[in-house]
Amino acid sequence: MPANDNYKYIDRGQGPVILVLHGLFGSLGNFESLIQLASDKYRFIMPYLPLYDCELKSANLEGMLNFLKQFISFMDLKEFSILGNSFGGHLALMYALHEPQKVKSLILTASSGLFESSLGNEYPKRDRDFLRNKILETFGNKSIVTEELVSEVEMIVHSKSSAIRIIKLAKSATRQNLMNLIHTVLQPTLLIWGKDDIITPPFVGEKFLQLMPNAELVWIDHCGHAPMMEYPKEFADAALPFLDKVYKAKI
């Protein structure tokens, strides 16, 4: 994974650039299956978003948007598609609103921006069984909730500084409602939604479809808030034909 003093990121593959943005509890490995499948014709660039270690004043969507703009400048990216999950989808929309000329298309999966439910008012309770149950609620495909995954989340919420930042970022996403702006996002957009998502429920995907002029929606059955992790094949089967259509003149 390339890194310098300011950035950690994945940069794999060749071809048109797909900028990938993970969610609040996401990691650089969340989209591994898609990257493995398509790195022969697309270049996937995925920055580690400094959600847990940014300056406290930057623990909001505006701070992450500034970080993203700086990263894009650092990578010298001129035109690209953006794939974002949850908070990452919200950030993708914010960037598309600010820099529409650079965004070729969008893939949003379980994106915030219109409505999102929190993990509960008790968060960040530090009991492992409580965390496991909350994580199980988040995913439709319960089989991916391993003890390793629970440990990763436990490490985050056991850090007071990380927990504070997560709370600030989540509140920022709630404040930055895009209901009155989303109709101005004109790029081709694929919405991939889990039918069992309780964080951004199915009606949220339907509302995005209604408000975005050039959107299409694909449902994944028995799936919760992270389709790319829960059902990677079905996710790729939706995402790759869409990208092939967007870039049909270039691949």
C-alpha cells in the first residue's frame, strides 16, 4: 500500500480511475473482492480516510471533503468515477456537488445523505456482547460477523478519541442533509442497496432514485448495510456492467 507522511491508500489496476470511499467503520479491505475482479481494466484508488485520527475540528463532512480534495490533487486525478459506502457515499455526493466536472459517474451503496439511523443512543457502549449484537443488526448476511470484525470495532470504540470523532462525524452527516441539492447531481449513478439495511433502509435508496435524474437502483436480497462485503459477487455483478457502460468508449 503506497503511503507518504499525509496519505495511506490503495492504488491497484489500470484503466479509468475508480475512487473508492469507505464508511465510518470501514477499512481499505472492504472492496477487495471487486478490486481483484476488475483491476485488469479499472484503476482502483482508495484513500484511508482519517476518520479516527484527524484533528478534532476536522471530524465532520467538511473536514473530510477538504482532505479528499487535497488527496485528489496529490494524486493528480482529472476525471474519475466515485464508489462510496455509507458515510463514503455521502462524501462522494458532497464532492460531486463541489467538483462536478471531475466526476464521471457515481456508485452509491447504503449511502447517507438523506436519512440514516445511528447505532443507537447507547453507543459507544464498550461491552463486547453489546457491540456484537449491534454489528449483527447492521448486516443482513450474519456470517460475515466474525470475532475478528467485532474486535476491530471494539478497538475503535475503546479509544475515547476515536469514539468522539465517530460521534462528531455521524452528527455531521445528519446535519448535512442533501434533500434540496441531490437533484443537481447529474452524473450517471448506480444505487446498490440491501433489502435488509436498517441504517439506511430501503426507502432511502428509493428516495435517491426518485430525486436523482440519472440514477438506477439494484437491490440485493438478505443484505444489510455493506453489500460489497456481505455479497461481493452480487455487488460486482451490479457494479461492473454499470462501469462498463459508462466507459464503453474507453475499454
